Amino acid sequence: MRRIGMLTSGGDCQALNATMRGVGKVLYNKLEDVEVLGFKDGYRGLMLNDYRVMRPSDFSGILTMGGTILGSSRQPFKKMRIIEEDGFDKVAAMKKTYRDLGLECLVILGGNGSQKTANLLMEEGLNIVSLPKTIDNDIYGTDMTFGFQSAVDIATNAIDCIHTTAASHGRVFIVEVMGHKVGWLTLHSGIAGGADIILLPEIPYDLDCVLAAIERRHRAGKRFSILAVAEGAISKSDALLTKKEYNKKKMESPYPSVSYELGAQIQEAIGREVRITVPGHTQRGGSPDAYDRFISSRLGAAAGRLVVERRYGQMVAFDGFEVTSVPLGETAGRLKYVDPDGTAIREAKDMGICFGDE
């Protein structure tokens, strides 16, 4: 019997179940003698040998379900090789579970940190197939990650809903979108939602540029302005700080996030009310949209085929509209950033959208 392990790690998203369904259906359709073991709560379940046997029926009826039926947890990669005070060795425990259960392969669904741990386990001798999960769409080596488009839809809807109240009251509104290190989610939802100003981690902003954009709209008779601001947006002055200096500033700041600090600065400068909206974890929630169900099914099926063919050490990926795979060692630990000089930014600027840099 071929025994295959599976786990979902890191932050949840809408299409984890749909992707597992794609994997499971291929395994049970293509292999006559296979058993799938699902580890509970991500790598923690692998460490603690906490799993459930996943039968074909477990992969039915979950295409439209958000979250993950296996549960998830965050296990920081930088702590993976640190031995706990009680002597618990996380890497050794995961390897022991893998071997004690006689697993042939481990299928891992996760984002950047999870991919790094997957690569670590591969380097330790385990057979791994991974899938790119993140609402940030920031995994290097794939044009698209599952969960991204559903999050874009939710963030866009938040911006859409702000339009009516912003127009009614003539206010400046800031909608804070998830994304600490990269701005794909903010860029897509900002353009789709008709935001006037979009601030991304990759393009440090100048407050004067932001104020000038708001003033231009005011002079043109526009009663309101909407800013889509990534969690990780950063001013030009803060971008000059060292990482240690910047973290110290954030720790000492009276503001919970950059959006609140920026809102206070704008309000003081223009003398008009500024309101902040933070959709937060709603961007991870609910059912996957049709696009995510489609690409998740394809990615899951491709991962299942890699397992069937015993092609390990790979992450399934999108290259344009085609599903392919890339060596795990080439993608793990690398981020896919928004190109400040890319065509999407240029086209948005041509439409009059301000990115705070000019």
C-alpha cells in the first residue's frame, strides 16, 4: 500500500479544501492501493503524530468550503531547528512520524514559510510535493496562488462599499488591505475597486505626494478620495531606517498600523475627516470564488499526478495558463514582489491612480 501524508500549514484561505479535493480525487482515482493520512493543524500534527485517515468520501462536498478541514497552525520556519527547553526536536519528530507511519510522500499546502519548511524536510530526506497557498500571491515560481482571487474579491467589495459612504459624506477613506511584504492583493483590489491612491510595500510613499493627489481631486470637484493601503506600506523616510530602527518605531508608535498613522497625518494636513476601514481576516474567509475553485482543482490534480508518478521535490505552479512544476529548492524562501516599473503600475498611473511616489 502507498501511504501519502497531507497537511495544510500557515494562514488559512478559501481554497485549501478545494485543492486537497483535487489531490485526493486523483490519488484515489489513479491508484488502486493507496491510503491518505491527513495531519491535523499543519506541521504540529506531523510533529505530534496526530492525524486522521482520509477516505474518498472525505474529499466529497468540500469544493465550496472555506478554511481547511484538517486545521492549520503557524510554525515559524526560523524556529524549526531550535530545540525546545524540554528537549523536543521538531525536525526529528516530523521525520520520526513520517518513517514510523511508513509514508511514501508528504503533500504540503502552504505559503512562503511553509514552503521553506517543506524544503527543509526534503533536504532531510523526505519525499515532498508542495502546493502554493497564499492570499498574497507572493510565492516565487508561480504566476498565481490559490486563495488570492477570493481575497481580491473580498477586499474589492470592501472598497466598493466604502464608495457610497465616502461620496455621501465627502470624506477621505483609507481601506487597509492585507499584505505585509508584498502588494499584489492591494494592487489588484485597489484597481478593481476604483481606489484613487494605492500604497504598496514595494513603492515607499511621500506624504506630500499623497496630499497633492487628494488636493487635485478636491480642486476637480471630487467630494471624496479612497486610499487602498497595504499593511506593509511604508513612507520614504521610514524606508531609510534600518530594520531594527523601524521595528523600534512601530513598537513605540501610538498607532495600531500604518493606515492609522497616515490617516492622522492626512486629517491634520487637510482639516477634513479621515476614516479607516480594516477588512482584516474577512479577506481569508468565506467560500472560494469560481476562479479559485477552478485553479485549485487543477493545481491539486497536478500535485496528485506528481505523487502517482513519484516525481518528488516539486511545487506545482502556474506558468501563464498552464500548470507546471518547479523544483522546491528553487522557490522556497524567495518572494515574488510587485515590480514598481511593471506594466500594471504604469497602466494604473496612466489612469490617474497615485502610488505616493510622484
